Amino acid sequence: MKYKLLVMDIDDTLVHNGGGVSKENMDAIDRARKAGVYVTFATGRGYFASSHVWKQLGFSTYIINYGGALIMDSGTDEPFFVTELENRFVQEILKMADELRLHAHIYQGDCIIYEKAHEYATAYTSALNLPYRIDPDIRSKQWTDVPKVLIITEQERVAELLPMFEKHFADRVYVSASSPGFIEFNQLGANKGTAVKMLADKLGIKREETVTIGDNTLDFEMIKWAGLGAVVANGNEKLKSIADVITPSCQENGVSWLIDNYILGEN
């Protein structure tokens, strides 16, 4: 078989609107695994939030979390790779968010922390069933072990804000977009592409044997790096411009189509 590793983004790629995995995608993933393909995820979600998905599928694997900042072994609940965003950058992002009147939060393990109550925080924690706490002193503390900072805003503002943040943090912090309205900040060099390469090396799988699929700029590096980089039809245009394959949309089970046509069908 030509392809031995499949790495999938979760939100708006494998699952739609924070829901579960469709039967079509579940069945296709099962066929791929039975054929000997190593199937896993690279997501902006944390480990606990992503567990809702991989537990539904019923298998243990290495999981790439926080956009490449963390790789966890779900069989042992132990990290294989960990990185963190320096406190000076965390504070700079939080300060900018406050000045722009944007909601921002940090992560400590699977708990999210933010300065004051916000409707976007409430929706986010409710959707992913995440623990959280409000800390009015968040911008005066020294934070360690922060895998990423997330800003949540109106979807239409991302086109304006993303390039502004990218320019401001150029060569200092990795900035990307994920779900609608989400702007993500990671340590420079910590992205899904470097994480997928690290995982492929650990598994002894070559670049040309690796398939990735995603939908937004958080997936850019892994789509570019893979032997076969696929983007769902509902994906970002920048991502589509580098894709080897455009699949049907997330709602139309693009993952299943990719598995049957390119991994098992080997088009």
C-alpha cells in the first residue's frame, strides 16, 4: 500500500460544527485501519477536548493537540512532545486582545483561563465540555506550560485581524486561523507540519507515505509537508492553493471520500 499514515484535522474537516463523527467517516476510518494505515488527528483542540472524538472511534493513537504544540499518547495519557509559549508573548497577546476588545484565553492542561466573563468563552467551554476559571489577574502573572493562546472573535473580523497579528508577531510567534472566528498563537516552529513529521519519523513512515487533510490555515504546514495533502471543499482558499487534492466538504464526508479514493483506491 502506498500510504501508511493518515492525519486528520477534526473541526470542519472530520466533524461538522463540533458534532460527532459520521457513520460514513467512521466506517472508512475502520477500513483504513484494518488495511494497516496508521490513522490519527492533528487538531487545535486540547487533549481532553479531542478525546470526545478519538474515544468515539474506539482506538488509541498518538494525538497532535494545540496545533502541534503537544503530542500525546492516548494509550498511556503521557506526552511524547511538549512545547510552550513564552510568558512574554502570552502577556503581549493578552494585552493586545484587551486593547482590541477581543476575548482571549490561555490553557493550563485542559483548563482554560480568561480575565473576565464573555459569551464566546461560555459557548466554547460548553461546546467542548471544558473546565475553566476566570482570573482577573491573568495579565499580571507569570505563566508557564501554556501550549497556545486563543482569541475568539466574529468570523468576519478574522480576515482583518489575522494579517495584522501575523505582521506584528512575525518571526516571534506562529499565528494561524482554525475554526470560524478563531485566531491561534503558538510558539514559533510549533505547528501541525513539524508535529506530523516528528510523528512520522517516530513511526518509521516516510513523507511520501503520509496523507493529511484539513480546512484552515492552522493546517497549512501539514498539508504542504505531506506526500498527499488534501483539503475539504469548505476549506480556506489559501489552503486549497497548495493542496494535492480537494475532497468533498466536511458535511459531505470528505474524509471517507479521501480514504476510499486515494488511500484504499490509490488513485
